Amino acid sequence: MFSIILHKEVLILRIIVLIKEVPDMEKVRFDSEKGVVDRKSAGTEVNPFDLNALEAAVQMKEIADASVTALCMGPPQAEKSLKEAIARGADEGILLSDAAFGGSDTWATSITLVAAIKKMGDYDYIFAGEKTVDGDTGQVGSEVASMLKIPQICFVESLEMNKEGLTAMVAVWDGIYRKTLTGKGMLTFTKAANTPRLPGIREKMKARKMEIPVWDLRFLSEYLNETDTGFKGSPTKVKKVVVPPVLHRKGKIFREINDACLREVKGALIARGITEGVKK
Amino acid sequence: MTQQNNPILIVAEHNGQSIHPITYELMGKAKELAKQQNLPLAVLALVSPTVDLQELRFRGANSIFYIRHDCFASPDESLYAQNMSNVIRDLEPEVILIGATPFGRSLAPRLAAILETGLTADCTDLKMEEGHLVQIRPAFSENILAHIQTETKPQMATVRYKEFAEAERNEKEPSEMIELQTLETVGHQAIKTERISDFIVDITEAPVVVSGGRGLKKAEDFKLLQALADALGGMLGGSRAVVEEGFISKDHQVGYSGHRVKPVLYVACGISGAPQHLAGMKEAEMIIAINSDPSAPIFQIADYGIVGDLYEVIPKLISEISR
């Protein structure tokens, strides 16, 4: 954390990348009887969208004097994800970890991240993934930006650095918009934005040796009240979890393609009103 | 405000030109909840002067609060959120519903943070229980439905498009129109926004989607699917596997990490039916699956399944359709 003071002395861009450690959602299995994710069925990884945010930050480092700090809130083992962020080009990582942060909804998560960002001091840009694959809300980026009263550009599909600042293309309403940020701000990234690089060997070695500072509630106490974070600080509460019945349709399966099958399918299309191009 | 009860408030979605149909869907569901709880239904529309608000009046709301200003011609969520928060503090709504469109999903958290209230994302159902809004949303690749309540007011949620029927049209009792003033017309000076182009591909609005998966051998084979899509008046979709292979662009991806589609007809060609894919298409009105593996899970949710080689089945299907 002391490296932050060093950053201030030289005029370089400071980028904070928000990272979350998530279960591998493509592999994770779900226990329908208990209504919970079987976390043992898959490993954890850095939220894939956050890797696009990190890649964008690391690319900026290549064209400008910039430093990249990965910030993650999670259990102590999430240190692994910060080390991965360093292996992929971040300069340092900070872990926000405290039992008091557990059970945070998006509001409580945002307020905790905001406290840490204030504690870090000045910054130019905050980058985040457009959403996480486990929570799938996409709310934390905008909530953090709103709490910090900085502008935001959500769902960035491509990014360019120029004399004015950062220019991003986004898909919103029914069009493509170009948004240019000329001061500090928050950007959230889609997967289209770039292709995240793989960790390099030298960076991996560096990451292995790096100490990851752990910031707890006490450390953030000037900016964060215990009652605002974790389960207690969360205004939204999951009251119940329902496992929906597995969807089945009483479909008709044809074991081979024959005239009867074709006629029946065509009949069904016409019955559904799909007649454009369908000759009766 | 003169109303006795605090309203359920719908945030009108538009594209700078016209009102988005999700607004009428939210009004339909909200009307039902409002009746149950004896609450008024209000709509808040921040629009540029070119947006026509007439239709909003005929969808059963008690009042339409609106602000017209050129500054709302661009999707600048911080400007929208600032102006909305001022109105909302006066209205003190019980509930605020916002469409889970890209704009709604970036506006709602911006607004919730200013209002210091909780927010639930991407709901697929809503109900009232003992005066509280129960917000129902799928989680963990749609494996569960979480029932969420908010302990702060207003209770805010974004709601998915095409979940509810539009509010019925009633010209006899038009809503009261209440014009409000813009308090801030300049958002963050640090952001400049300009429109570049219209969307090129939007498969979520297509009545028919013909999708390909791992069963396709090479990118060019999408031409075969395109021929079927053309015959049916539809658009092309793809599973994550073929998008990652580079067979088709990401705009066409259907599934958990792509688009959710709800067409009249979905044709799955060479797609096995992983839960992550089903999450994006299982609500299609009619599903036709073509796969060479009779045990493929896609057949369990298909209305019509054809076991066979897609390279043999699709041409026959095309010639039958156009015969």
C-alpha cells in the first residue's frame, strides 16, 4: 500500500481495476435438491469480464506512463486472483477481506470498494467488468461511480486513448455511441473490448513473490461504518431460493428425417403463423 | 404531491425517438401490483422534445410525470439519474421499476446509489407479499430463482424485456400529464456522447432464430443455416462454442453469456443443449432441434426433434418449406 505514495510524486496515470473471484460457471455443477452451487465441482477464477478490464488497463500502460492496481473484495484465498492479475500485468494488488464484509449485496459491496478507493487516495480511472458471471447483476461499477460522483461509461466495446482522454464505443438504446471521457471516470468492459493476454512467465514469478496487502474493516474505518457493509449493510435480502422444475416439453422426436416428419413440422410452422417464406 | 398513497413508479425507456415497448410491459405488471395494494401508478419520462408521449397516456397509469429537454437526446445516465433523483425525492414512490435494457442497467444503479436504496437486477417476476415487493430473479446460470426483498425505500428493480404482457390500451381514461422542469441540463462535463450508427444485428427482436453449434464443421456451413433462416424469415444465432471458434460474431451468440432470445421459433442445429445455452432460448414459443445424437439434452426441451445429420436434414427442410 505504500507504493501509492510513490505514485503521487510522479505524474503518471493511476488505474484501479476491480476484480472478483468467481466459480468457473461453465463447469460448476448445481445441487438442485439443496438449491446451492456445489462449489467443489469447479475451481475459482478471475471473473472473465474483469480480465477484459485488466487487459484494457495493461494496454494503457504500454502506451502511457500508467500504474495498475487490482482491487478485490473476497475471502483470504482470493489472494490467488490478485496474483493472477499481477501475472497478467497489474503492478500491485489489494485484497479487501474481513468477516464483516461477508454477505454483501451490490450496495454494500460498492460502499466497501468506495471506502478502499478513498483510502488509496487519488486515481485517474477505475475499470471493471460489465458484470460478474456468478451474480450477473452488472450493478457494482455504476454504483461505485455514482457514490464517487464520477462519470461512467458502461458496456465498453472498444477503447482508444487519445489527446482528449479515453474514447469508447458502446451499444446502448438502439445504436452505437462514441463516448469520450476527458477527466477521471469509471469504465465497465464487455468481452468484445479486447482479448485478455495470458500470464507471462516472468510476471508469474513476480506475482508469486509479491506481498498482497489485506485491508480489513478496521483499516478502512475512517471511510466505512460496520453497519454499512456485509450482510447487515445490505438493503436487499434473499428471502427464499426456489429451484425451478427442469424444463421439459412434450416434444415429438423423429428418429429419422422422412416425408411424414417434414409435413408435420411444416404444418406446425403454419399453425404458429410462421408463414413468411413458407409456402402452404 | 396530492396523492394519498405513494405510487409505484415506472421509468419510461426510449431511444431518443420513441418509447420502448418494455415501458408498456412494466406498466402492465405494475398496474396489477398497484391494484392489489391500492397504490397509484405513475410513470416518469425524461425525453428530448421529439419523443411522442401520447401513447403513454392510454396505458392505465394515474399520472405521467415528464421532463422535456434537449439534454435527454443522448444516453447520459448520470444526467438522467440526477434529474430523476430530484423528482423521486418528492414523489417518494414505494417501488421503482426500470427496464433491464443496457441503458436501464447502467442508469438504475447510478440512481439507486444517489437514493441510497437497494436494487435488484434483471427480475423475471414480481409480486407483493404483506406490502413488500418480492423480486424474483434467476441466478447461477438460471439454476435457481432467488426471491429478494428490499429493506429500504423505494424498492428498486430492473426487469427483463419480454417477461410481461403490455398494459391494455384504454383511451377512455387517459393519464394526467404533469410537466416538470429540468433542474440540471449539464451532466458530467467530462463526458461527450455522439451517435455513430444504428445496430446492425439485433437477434433479440427476430421472430425466428436459426442457431448453429458444435455440429457445424466449418464457418462456411453457416450459409446452410442462413438459407433456412431466409426461408423462415429469421436471423442467425450461434452457441458459445461456434462464437469462440470464430464461425460467427458475438452479436449472434445465444445463451447465458450471450443474448437471451424469445422468438416465435428457435431452430437449434447441431447444438447439444448445455444449461448455459438453454438459459438463452428455452422460452422460445416453439423449438425445433436437429442433432445426430439422440441423447442430446436439447431434445428434452424441443417441441420437434429430428435425429439426423444437419447437413442432410436442413436442405430437406428448406425444400419442404418452399415447396
